[in-house]
Amino acid sequence: MTEAEGEKKPARVVVADDQTVVREGIVMLLGLLPGVEVVGSAGDGEEAVRLVGELAPDVVLMDLRMPRCDGVEATRRIRARYPGTQVVVLTTYADDESLFPALHAGARGYLTKDAGGDEIVRAVESVLSGDAGLSPSVQRRLLERLSEPAPKPAEAEALDGLTARETEVLVLIGEGLSNQEIARKLHVSTATVKTHINNLFAKTGLKDRAQAVRYAYGKGLVRPRAE
């Protein structure tokens, strides 16, 4: 049967995971399933971005916690540079600190590694058709967060003694923006952004951006974007 007669080309997929055994297992599993063709695999986010540029896959199955460049940053770069490639997160973690930054970065699907092969294929097909490829547990968590009341501005400004501007910078960090992107958004210099970050870190006891992201979500300062 020709494609014109109804045969659908398999989805071209790159698998990104820093654990060799896990990565090879996913590749082997997908190789047994119809509708998917694995065209490459990557051991970290940097390699995943490079492979997307070289191979132009339809979908990347992206782990989150990887060296050099984690899955959230790799997702952000892929979606910015290669919008024709969709990202489905496939990770061990389903906590808010992992889920929402990945979705903010542009992931269209989110599965945990206990997903079966059929569920992975459905997620791939869903994101390619323009839908979200989310596991039922992730869908429930999104609905729960969307139903939670947003913090009042006065409560946010008073949080740990942060000024309104420091809180604004914290929110943008939680949304995954870099210092340069924050500076452009707020129309200030990167040096000013760094000063705000140093101040808010000192007030909250935070040590790095990863802690700041968790803090922003934990305090309800950042909410998932509606699709």
C-alpha cells in the first residue's frame, strides 16, 4: 500500500537519556513497536540538541536529569531552534518541580518511565497531531494546579521580605528564563538582574537557580500556562 492510499510514515524519534542501559532499553522497546522509527539516541541534552539539528526528527523522548545540559534546557533550545520537532518528556519524576518547568520549556507530552510501549506510541502520535501527550496522573496534577487559587499580589510581595521586583525576577526564574531573557523582559541590564537575584537568594536562603525554581513553584508564584 502506498502512502497516498493511506499508509502512514512512522514517526522519526530521537531518545535522550544519560543512563546507557535505560536508553538502550527504550530504543529496543520502540524498535519492536509499529509507527515509530528510532533515528538516533543521545546521552545528554547537548547531544540531543545537536542530533535534532542533524536528523530533524519528529519527536524527542527526553529525560530530564542529565549532565551538561538537562532536559528542560534542551527542550527549550529544541523548541526555539527546531519548532518542527516536538518533545515528549520520559522521566522517573512526576513532581511539580520537574513537570511544570518542562511544560513551560515547550514539552508537549510528559510520561513517567513506568509507561508501556503502547502508551509511549500514543503520546508520540498525540503530539504530532497537535494534542498533548500526557499520562493520566500528569493530567490530574495539571487540573489540580489549575484549580488552586493564585496567590494575592500582596502576599507574593511580602514573601520572605522580597520586594515586588525581586519577586518578579523569582517568578521569571521559575518560568525558566535566563538572566539575559529576564533583562530583556524587564528592560534592565543583566547586571541589575544579577543584583536582584543575589538579593533574593540572600533573603530566602536559596543557593542556586534549581532551588529557586522549586521555591517559586512551592510558594505558588508560578502556575502552568494554559494551552
